[in-house]
Amino acid sequence: MLLPTIPPGDLARHLWFATTPALWPAWPFLPVIRHGRGAIDLGLMFDARGACGLTGYSATVFLTNVFALPRTLDQFLALPKEVFDDGEEMLAGGWRVD
């Protein structure tokens, strides 16, 4: 996948927002987007630790958007997702704060 060239300052801003849930305007969710070849992927990051005490989701992108949220936490956690080791790996995967 070809990733767009982004100035380092912009990457730092995306990383700062992705790793700082206190800044998320739609907490506990952070909308993210990825531009691919002819397609746009929508996703959500979820502050599982802050919202419900769950760990292991800090660099996970759930493949949905805020308008298609399931009714329960279990249904949300069962959605298709991309799991990354950290925010930098998520950015390397092409995801950006929307």
C-alpha cells in the first residue's frame, strides 16, 4: 500500500490525538480514516480502559463509524478490527485522525 507523504509535524499531531483520549471530542470514540486505492476506510478507536476498564485495545481500530455503533459493548468488541502494537504502527498502517 502506498502511504501519503505527510509532514512529520502532522504525523506527530495524529499520534498525539490517537494516544490521548482526553482530547477526543467524541470520547470514548475517536473517528479515524484511511485513504486507500480508490476507497476510504472508516474506523473508530475506543478508549476501552477509560470507559470500562478493559485493556489491550489502545491501538485497535474497529472497522465501523459512529453512525453504525452496535447496541452493546460485546457486539462492539466483536466487530472486525485491526490491532496494532502502538499508535505509531497504526499510523504506519495508513490510519489518520478524522
